Amino acid sequence: AVALHEAGHVVVGRSLGLEVRSVTIQAEGRADGWAEFVVDRAPDRDRLDNQVVAILAGRAADIVLGDGPNAGSISDLAKATEWVTAAHATFGLRGQLTVRGRPGDDTRLLAADRTLAAAVEADLHRLQDEAIMLVRQHTREIIALATALVERRVLVQGEIDTVMKDAAINASPAAL
């Protein structure tokens, strides 16, 4: 389950043009695994949305390929909520230019402003739906990457590239 979740992050992130340094299913602290992305610290609206879709793609893989959503996605949901709230209340990427807080103020801002909370919730659902669609489109690559993760526990960028390339070649009509 953890391998599918982490593979979902990586494959969807890569499909959106994000750079992935590594992925692991070796537990450390509270995390059973993680994918290390190169994060754009000053994204435009589309780039921020892509980063959030990649964050939600682990949960999307759980929904589409696993046993459904589970509490293991809490850190992903927290980060996605933080970034979408910041898009609305801090970064000026959702129509308002007034800075109403700093990144990380999402819990306070959402509790104080029902309109903001509803807008963030709508965006999170929209971006989760996009993640689910992309997981469905890239199921073969996600399963191949999850299989490689179970075998090796850690994959770095070049290994990720190879697994995804092989999965894409095996999916081509000429290979069938």
C-alpha cells in the first residue's frame, strides 16, 4: 500500500513536469515513505496547482489502486491545504491581492473565514479529482514503480526514469 501511494506521487508529479529526486518506502519517524520533489518556492498558479496535484496523488493512488483513502495521508492533506490556503490568502494567486496571513497560517485562517474555507475545500476537491484522473491514466507506470520500490526500497532519479521508461515502452501498441 505504501509503495503504491508513493509511486502515485512520483508518476503523477513527473507527468506534470515536476522533478523528483528520490522516493522511498523505508519508514522514518512518522512517515512510512516519501517522495522527494524539487519544490518551486515561488510558483505561478498553474505550477502551484501541479505541486498540489502531486501531493494529492498518493491519496488518489490509494483510492484508485489500493483499498481506498486512509489516515496515512494526513501530512499530504495538511501540506495541500496549507498551499491552497496560501494561494488564496497570501500569494495573490486566486483573485485577492490582500495578504491575510503567512504560509502555515491555514488552520487559523480557515477557522476564521467560512468563505475562504469553502473556496479552499472546492479547490482541494478539484485538484484531487485531477490527481485521480492522472492516476487512472498512468496506472501501468505507477504499478511498475511500486513493484520496483518493493524490491529496492529506495529509488533515485535515474532509476525512476528507467522504470517509467520501461513501463511506457511495454505499454506501447507495438509491444502488445
